Amino acid sequence: MGAPTFDFSHLTPEERIQLAKDLWDSLPSQVPMATDAQQLELDRRLARHAADPNRGRPWRDVMDDLERPHR
């Protein structure tokens, strides 16, 4: 059985965002949010950050770079 197809084109962007939030909030709290492999990777990254908190860049700097037109 395939997933039903929903047409959200009649919703405003704000309504779509609210729908996504409502769907997220409807998930039971015991739903696993990451696979074992994903959790290992998250733990690895957290340990790397704990070892050197000054490594990396603020997310806003990265976003500014991504949003800047490249030539």
C-alpha cells in the first residue's frame, strides 16, 4: 500500500509550517529520533566539540556564506 498523496497547494506557507509543527508534535515521545549509526555520529561530534569548543564556525557565518552569490 502506497502512501496517500496530499495536495497542500491551497495552503499558505504559514499554514504549511503550522501543519508541519502539528505533525511533529503529534509523534509519540518514545519514537526513536536517530538510528544507532546516527547516534554514534552525533556522540562523536559532541565529543569532538567538547575536546575543542573553539573549533568550527557560528551557524550564522555559514548561512551567510551559503546565501551569498558565488561567482
